[in-house]
Amino acid sequence: MMSTPRDHSDGCWIVGEAVVACLSLILNPTVCRQHLYTVESMIRFQCNCWCGLLLTLMSWHTQALTLQGEFVQGGMLTGQVEPGDRVEVAGESLRVSEQGVFIIGFGRDAPIESSIRVSRRGKELETRTIKIARRDYDIQRIDNLPKSKVTPPKRDWQRIKRESAMVKEARSLDEPRTDFLDGFIWPVEGRISGVYGSQRILNGAPRRPHYGIDVAAPVGTRVIAPAAGLVTLVHPDMFFSGGTLIIDHGHQLSSSFLHLHKILVKQGDRVEQGDVIAEVGATGRVTGAHLDWRMNLRSARIDPALRVPPMPER
């Protein structure tokens, strides 16, 4: 990672001079008595010296930008700056919490470099370029799908368009909540049958990559909330994804749960990590019962598997 250093040469000189001047006066009462005529004024003078020094040091100090997470395509970073700072990535302004927390997501094919700019009251504090590791993705072949699910007939186009708009709206919520800071757990345990980023070949024809992680489980298996959040979408039967549920975790980070058999929460509900929210199903475009868990951070589709520990062995 590379960063543009902040020029503190003038500030260091000023602070150094202030330290020398204040300490020489404070630690040498004889010097003070030559210029001050009463004990009261000497005490006041010493207090002013200490206060001035403290304010100078406080105004000079700025907290460094810190980043934690996965510096890889499909990954997510949690950043920390001073509260009130402005953070931009690739020209896009990010939400920064009252505690100075922000998050960055990298899509499946994100560039291998990203620039982060931090500013305060219009003055640039730091610009840092970070390296993003490139990933290799699997090729997944799925056959025996209904032809209408691979290439939808015209009569379904309007339905698909409406449902896509509903999902987009649900994922557009951008609230200051930071539910994501408590971490994530697996919403269901089982055999991983599909992974993030894989290029899908459906009935022999190349299609869009897979942006979630599939966990095979019997119909009716309980699905729990991987993290706390707000339910922003409940739909019993979408064309592609069947029973669909979306939970927002704050800062426009959301989890989507697809192909559900039954949804046990309502839009607008607040859920906590571990709450039972749905049941695994085989609805929509599927060949068998499983949960498709996806995560979106603003426009980036990120890898849920990077947010959780390894799948427990069964």
C-alpha cells in the first residue's frame, strides 16, 4: 500500500518551538518572576502555557487511515478515520459513521488497484493506493434446467423487469446503522454446492457468473440471520430467485436469501444475528433444494464466504 505523506514540517517546527518556550518558562520560575509581578499572574501564565501547548498538539494531530479485511476481488474492508472526515473511493463519497467507520467492497472483477482519499473540511489529509489480489474462478455447468428459465419467453420480461426494480430499491437503503461490525455467521450449514464468482454454463450456454454461495440442505431447513439488520424485501416467488428475502446491515450492505420455501419475517422487521428468518426451499430457477446467500455493498457484489469462518464439518 502506498500513501501520500502529509507535510508536517512546519507544524513540527512550530510545536517544537512551543514546547521549548513553554517548558523553559514553566520549569524556570526565576525567568517567570522577572516578567510577572504576582503569584496569581505567574500561575495564570503557566496554565495558559500548558493549555496553549495542548491545543497546539491536538490541532496538529490527525488519526491515520486504518483498513482491515480482505484485499481481494469479492472482499470487503472496514476502515477507520477521524469522525467527520470525508472518504472517497474512485471518486465516490462513502458514508462515514459518527465513530469514523466506513466500509469498501470489491466486486468479482474489481481492478487490482484502488485509490482512497481522506479529507477534512475540504483539505486533503491522505491519499492511499491499495492493491487488490486477483482471483481465479471456477466454471460450473448446470444442465436439465427448464428452457424458459434459461431464456425467458417475452411474456415474462415485464415480470422480470418489475422484480429487478424491487430488488434494486431494497438494496438502495443507506442508513447509518453499523450492524455489520458484529460480524457474520453462516445462515445455514451444509454442503457447499456453488461458490461465488463461478462462470455458469446453463444447459450448455454461457451465462452470467454466480454471485452467491450455495449451501445444499433439505426443504424446510431453518435459515438464520447471519447478522443483525432490517428486512427490506419479502417476496414469495420471483421468476429467477423464487422465495426472496433481503436484509440490510447498514451503510448499504445487504444480504439476500434466494429460493426459499417459506419466509418467517415481514418487511420492516428488525432481526438480530441468529434469529430464524426463513426455510430452505427449491423455488425459482433451481435443480434442487439449497440456499443461495448473496451480499451487496452499494454496487459491488461481494463474496459472503469471506465474511464467515470455514463451514463446520458435518
